[in-house]
Amino acid sequence: MSSPSDLIVQSAARSAAVHRKIAPAIFRTPVIASRLPMQSGTQLIYKTENFQHTGSFKLRGACAKLTTVPLDRPVITASSGNHGIACSLAAQTTGHTLIVVLPETVVAKKRKTIEGFGTRVVIAGADASLAELHAQEMAEAEGYTYISPYNDAQIIAGQGTAALELLDQADQIDNVFISMGGGGLISGMGSVFKEFSPQTRVVGVSASHSAALAASIKAGRIVETDHLDTLADGVAGGVDVDSLTLPMASEVIDEIVHCSEAQIEDALKILAWSENMLVEGAAALALAAFLADTEKYVGQTSAVLLCGGNYDIERIRSII
């Protein structure tokens, strides 16, 4: 097994430092054992970031980043929803002026939550990647500090703190399943695992309807992909051309699994009816990859990162 690169080692060290810094602002989310029937010696556990203060892991990165931005600098970011909610809470705590650019497809519940913090919302673009471009243009034109949802060392380090907690909460983790969007979560958590638990296999899970990072990893460069409507809206959208997450994710991910909308639906139902948890599609996506090949993980301990619980009520009602 090759040693982690300097980029991975530095990110893991940054996560350890950031964790101590942001600990008062985040919830140490519980690890819950699955109720699903398993073969002897097989265990499935959930790291429940759906119970985080803002309903997703994104609060970790937002807190880590905003503590580094001067208060006299207005901040702008783009989000499919969860990052915007996280930045809104963090900015309310720090006192930063914040603008969040959301795509036209944003879940109504997420937009309402962001606006509830008093955050200025701008709607632009048919998907998250176009919203990001609009936010970057506004930042340059009007002098705002732009915060990427994923392409930022502090954001990545903040997301990695979820892995530090998980390693402390579980005696053994053979596999960890993490949904892939722009790559901030899997880069941050994957760096921590490669540095502190290299025997753990990191499985990146991509929604077939929006798989920009997976396609870019395969090509070895950022590539454009089609973005279709997906239940996993929290991981929909493209990846910046210069994104830190491409080289990091390429190094830390041991396997990529693509899941269909039908598989995400099935995972949502299982989480609701068997595990008593309502989560958003991006969280169910990670479980869908485990369910796609359970025989492969017999005799092992597998962890699924439930990244968020900010679901669209009407949409999830129609599924479950």
C-alpha cells in the first residue's frame, strides 16, 4: 500500500486542527447500528450527519472557513441548499454579511430555511454548477469573498472532522460509503482515513444522473457531464476546473459505485421503514451502494455516511 501524498497528509492534519477549533459549534453526531438483518460477523453502522445542527455535514466546513474570513469582508457562496444553510448559521454566529446563490431547482424547504436566517438569496442557473459560476462572477464584480462549497482547503478540512469522530466512535471500519458531489466531503473524510486508518476502503458513491466527479476521476481531468434531475440533489452539479478535490478524491477513493434513481428510492424506503430515519436522497445514495452488493461485505464492518436530512416533504412522501 502506497503512502498518502503530502496533500492528503496535510489535509488530515488540518482536519485535526480544525476539529478542536470548531468543536463548540458542531454536534458530535451519533453512530447508530443498522437494524437490517446481517449475516454473522457482518455489521452496518451509520454516521448520522442528518442529525447535525443544520441537518447536514456542511456545517463543519462552513464553520471552519468562516473563522478565517475577516468580518469586514462580505461573503458570497453558491449551494444546492445544505451548504447555504450551513453558511447562514455560521455567518449568524460570526457576524459576516452573506449572500447565497441557489439554482432554480433548489428544494423549497432548503430555500425557506436559508431565508429564515435573514440571508440574502439570489436564484440563478438551472443547476448547482451554474449557480456557482454566477456566484463567482458576482464576487469578482462586486468585491465579495467567494466561498466554494467544496474547492477550498478549509472547507475540505472541516468536512474531514466527521471521519475523525467516526474513527473515535467505531472500533473497526473496513469500508466507508460516502456520497460524491463536488468532492469536498469525500476528499476531507478520505484524507483522514488514509492517514489514520489506511486499512479502511473508501467507497465513493455517485448518482448516475449527476456524476461529474466520477467521470472526471476516470478521465484524469475535469470533464463536462449532463446533469439530470436526481433525488440526490445535494450532490448534483459539476466540479471547478481547478478543483482541489479532483487530485484528492482520485487518491483517497478505492472504488466508485454508480447508483440509479430506483436504487436511491429503495434506500430511502429502507431507511424510513426499517431504520426509522427520514433522510434526503444524497444520504440514501450512500446506503444504496452498500445494498447493491451486500455479499461483498460479509464478515466486515461497513459505515455509511448519512450526509443530510433536509428532504423535500412532498417528494419524499410520494416515494415512501
